[in-house]
Amino acid sequence: MNILVLVKHVPDATADRHFESDGTVDRVGVDGLLSELDEYAVEQALQLTEKREGEEHTVTALTVGPEKAVDAVRKALQMGVDQGVHVSDEAIAGSDAVATSLVLAKAVEKLNADRAVDIVVCGLASTDGSMGVVPAMLAERLGWPQVTLASVVETQGDQVRIKRDGDTATEVIGATLPLVLSVTDQSGEARYPSFKGIMAAKKKPLETLTLADLGVEAGEVGLGAAWTEVVDTTARPPRSAGEIVKDENGSGATALAEFLAAKKFI
Amino acid sequence: MSEVLVLVDHVDGAVKKPTYELLTIAKRLGEPSAVFIGAAAQGAEVAEKVKAYGAEKVYVVDDASIKGYLVAPKAEALQQLAQQVSPAAILITSGAEGKEVAARLAIKLESGLITDAVDVADDATTTQSVFAGNYTVQAKVTKGTPIITVKPNSAAPQEAPGAGVVEEFGATVSEGAKTAQIVASQPRQATGRPELTEAAIVVSGGRGVGSEESFAVIEALADSLGAAVGASRAAVDAGWRPHSYQIGQTGKTVSPQLYMANGISGAIQHRAGMQTSKTIVAVNKDEEAPIFELVDFGVVGDLHTVLPALTEQVTQRK
Ligand SMILES: Cc1cc2nc3c(=O)[nH]c(=O)nc-3n(C[C@H](O)[C@H](O)[C@H](O)COP(=O)(O)OP(=O)(O)OC[C@H]3O[C@@H](n4cnc5c(N)ncnc54)[C@H](O)[C@@H]3O)c2cc1C
Ligand SMILES: Cc1cc2nc3c(=O)[nH]c(=O)nc-3n(C[C@H](O)[C@H](O)[C@H](O)COP(=O)(O)OP(=O)(O)OC[C@H]3O[C@@H](n4cnc5c(N)ncnc54)[C@H](O)[C@@H]3O)c2cc1C
């Protein structure tokens, strides 16, 4: 199988994330990393090939992002992915989801033309924008089936079945390759890169592509071309410290009951 | 005035509360029209419900050729309807499915998309709460028809009678949209409690609850308050409650009037799902737990003694 896994480089959620004055995310001044939820996508991509022994497989990690975004691909290579592609172009900065999905779709189409792609594996959502829309947009653009939010993935021949916990039901979804798949953090712990994996990653092929390579005009993407505009960003004032009491012989429950009564919850 | 399309959020024809919230918001932007994609036979019943909240029109799209598939056919139906009525905006509930329908629709209609709005002003400027609730962002769609997904509990539903004129809309679903098939579906068992994302009060338990059996303590308190029950990922990963209970980055986002975190430390990923709650209360035996930075009221103590005593007092005060 020929699998593409989409990995996003995001600012560390435990660091002090913030916006630039133009409403874009500061992706330079804050440490970045492979979006944690995309580790699950890498893991499932690797497992899909491991479950189909005896076949020939290639797993390629693809990212769209600034210079540092290549670190997301590197991490995927260390985890065991075979090769990496980094789409990087000044003109992409500030793209909204629609434009990002365009660049990703063009990259998938280019790789697909070189060698037919079977599955594009995505995370459930990025940990910065966290829209959870790119997989559906990509499927729409490619005209491929989307099987999203999988907690379990199985393939047999050219058939894929996933299990997912929907909002109102647990479902089994079926589709035929090629397709776009997204997986949740319920799909199984992601592996850590081994020392051997880290050393091997240094020798794996890593290609950098620009918009011109994909046949995308600079004017189609980026902040200026975005179909959405950030008007204002404000840091939320920290919640003012509330009252904290220590429970002693039942005093905690009484104090809490009084608080809830004062607020008219009881 | 232009129409504003509101996709009706429902389960087998039972309209969910966020629909009324969206209709209330739609009234600020134009003339609300509800779009019901479901069994045509239920159209009239649904129209009765949504007209009370201002729906002037109710488009009924029979889902006979739609319901066995994932989101693509729904997006096609909405596209065809939008092309016919040229709405001022399209509002959809911010759930996993709603966001995917919106995503496809944005590409089809060449329109900007904003997800997870917590408010929408009369000029369609949206408010989002981002970075685990640490930032508030105001944004606008600048191209095409604004497509906005709105989180539950973002507006108080206001009754305002509309005409509720039912119009059948025959959508043509392409074969290409029917490629991801729902092979099997097992509806979630009803708990008899309010739905997590819609509830006014949410009582949650984390690793500190200690066991599956001990979750009874959380549920007893929730029932005394008429609340929904939530869980941290630690409690879900331990198998004490199913994933549908999980609150946080990879679970549900809730924004109730009152959120009670019990035996939950307050990790950033958990905060992402509850930080916009109006009032936050925590019970935790560790006074250093980060959850206490968020609370309006906190009790340092053992939840196994504090919560049963609280439940008793709540019941007595009724
Ligand atoms: C706080 C915030 C709010 C935003 N709000 C909006 C908005 O309302 N509307 C809008 O149009 N844009 C918005 N954006 C911009 C949008 O997030 C980015 O354009 C982003 O590239 C696509 O959305 P996402 O990160 O939410 O991806 P998601 O849809 O959450 O990502 C799902 C999966 O797609 C893949 N993926 C996504 N991006 C990449 C990438 N660059 N490279 C490789 N794989 C990728 C990954 O597998 C990921 O797990 C917002 C950004 C931020 C930071
Ligand atoms: C990619 C990713 C996504 C994630 N998504 C989510 C998510 O959606 N939701 C989520 O919740 N987490 C999520 N997490 C996990 C998150 O980082 C934390 O690990 C998790 O929230 C911890 O759950 P907890 O607070 O119940 O457990 P802990 O952090 O172990 O805290 C337990 C707390 O209980 C207290 N306690 C123990 N015993 C008692 C007692 N008897 N009485 C009172 N207090 C007691 C302890 O003092 C402690 O503060 C995610 C993590 C990652 C990496």
C-alpha cells in the first residue's frame, strides 16, 4: 500500500501560545512540535502496513507549513515513516482552512500522479486551529470517500472498515480505496521513536516542494486570499481567584451547598 | 430580508436544543429558514417545533437516499438549496458531523467557513474561544456565503413565532457522494440525563473517583441537581465511563451554567473542553491541583466524603 500521512506542526499547547498583530498565530516565537493528535495518524499508518505483511508498502509523511514545520515530518520519520514531503512557501503564511486544504489536495494529487496513493491518513483535528475540517475538505476536493473519526481501522483488499463513536451512535463505516481517513486518540497509543529510529531517520528521503511545484498560484493562498478574516484577538483575562475551603468533618459539603444555593443552582 | 439557513440538528426527527439557539441567532442576521434533512413524514411535526422559534420557512429534504452515508450527500443537498435561495448565511451546529458538512459545503459554495463560534453578531462577526479558552477571537467570512458552525449553549433560545411554511426540497444526490457507507449503527443507550453539550449543569469525575463503581457518587450528585455526567480522559481510558462522556480537547466541549470537576487535576486538554463554563466548582484532595486556578469555589477534600454529603444537602433543600 502507498499511504500518505498528514502531519501538522503546531505551537506547543503547554507553552504561552499567542497571536501576531495581524491575527495569525505566532509560529516562530513559540516552540513547535508535531501536533499530538497526528501521532495517532502516524501510528495507524504504520499499523496498516504492519498488518499487511508480505506486501510492498510506502508511508510518506506530508506537511504544509513554514521552515520549522519540517520538524513534524522528522518526528514521523523517527517513528518509522519511510519518507517525507514538506510543502513550504512564503505565500502560504496565514492561509485559512479552505486554502490549506487546497495546497494539501494539490500535493496529494502530485504524489498520486507519481505513484497511486491508497490512503491519506489524517488526525482528528490539529491542536492549534482544532477545526477538524481538513479531512472532509480534502475528500471533497479529491472526490474520494471520507471515513473519518475512526477508533478502529481494518482493511481487506481494497476495502476499508472503521469503527467510530459518533455523537449519537457507534457506527461501522465502509468504503473502497483510495480514500481519506482520520483517526482519533482512541485508536491506540502512538509509538515512541527508538534510538535506532532516530538514527535511521537522518538518512530517509525528505523532499521540499513549493507552490510552483504544485501548480498553485501564490494569490490563491495566504492571508490576503483567505475567505475568513480575523478582526480581533484578545487574551482572556485570567479567571479571578475563587474561594477555596478545606473540608473538615463535613464543612466542605456545607460550604459548597451554600455557594450553590447563593448562586441559585439549588 | 434574506433568508438564513439553519440546519436542523435532530435524532430521528427529535429536534435538539441547539437548533432553537441557531434559529435565535439567525433572526439577528435575516429571516430564519430551517432545513430538515430527515424522514419527509416527520416534516410537519418538525415544522411545528421550529416555527415557535422564528422559522419562516421549513425546507424538508427527504433523507431516503441520504441517511445510509456519511456527510457528503447532506452537503450536496445544502449546496443545491443554497444555490436556489442565496441565503445571507448558513448556520450549523458545531458537532463532529456538522463541522464536516460545513467543510464540504464551504468548498462547494466557494465560501469562507468559521467553526466553533460561541457568538454571532448581527453583522455576522463571530466570536470564537480558542487556545483552550485562553483567547477570544473575532472573525468574519469575507467571501461567498458565510458558513458558521456554532457551539451548543451559545445563545438562549427565544420563542418568537414564525410562519413555518413547509416546502419540500428535492435534492439530487450524486453517486460520488455515496461512497462512504454506514454499514452498521448502534444507537447510544439513553441515560435519562440531559445531553452533555446541552446541559445547564455538568458534574464530572476524573481519576480521583478511583473506580467504575465509585462513579455512582458522581451520578448521585448529578441526579440530585438534574445534571449531565462527564468524565476526564483518565476516567475514560480506565474504562470507567465510555468515550461519549469525555470532556476536553478530544472529547466534548461544554459550556454549562455550572461545571463541577471532581477528582480532576485540570490538565490543559481537559480545560479546553470546559473553560468557558459560567461557574466552575472543584473538589480535589490536592490543594495544589491546577483546576483550583479556574474555580469560583473549590473544596480541598476527599470526594468520597464531600460529594455524598453534598448530595444529601441538595436533596434536603429541594
Ligand atoms: C485559533 C485558530 C482558529 C482558526 N479558525 C479558523 C476558522 O474559523 N476558519 C478558517 O478557515 N481557518 C481558521 N483557522 C486557520 C486554520 O486552522 C488553518 O488554516 C489550518 O491550516 C487548517 O485548520 P486546522 O489546523 O484547524 O486543521 P484540522 O481540520 O483540525 O486538521 C485535521 C487534520 O488535517 C491535517 N492537517 C491540517 N493542517 C495541516 C497542514 N498544514 N499540514 C499537514 N496536515 C495538516 C492533519 O492531519 C490534522 O490532524 C484558525 C486557526 C487558529 C490557530
Ligand atoms: C492529545 C491529548 C488529548 C487529550 N485529550 C483530553 C481530553 O479530551 N480530556 C481530558 O480530560 N484529558 C485529555 N487528555 C489527557 C490530559 O492530559 C490529562 O492526562 C487528563 O485530563 C487527566 O485526567 P484527570 O484529571 O482525571 O487525572 P489526574 O491528572 O491523574 O488527576 C486526578 C486528580 O484527582 C485528585 N484526587 C485523587 N483522589 C481523590 C479523591 N479521593 N478526592 C478528591 N480528589 C482526588 C488528584 O489530586 C488529582 O488532582 C489529553 C491528552 C493528550 C496528550
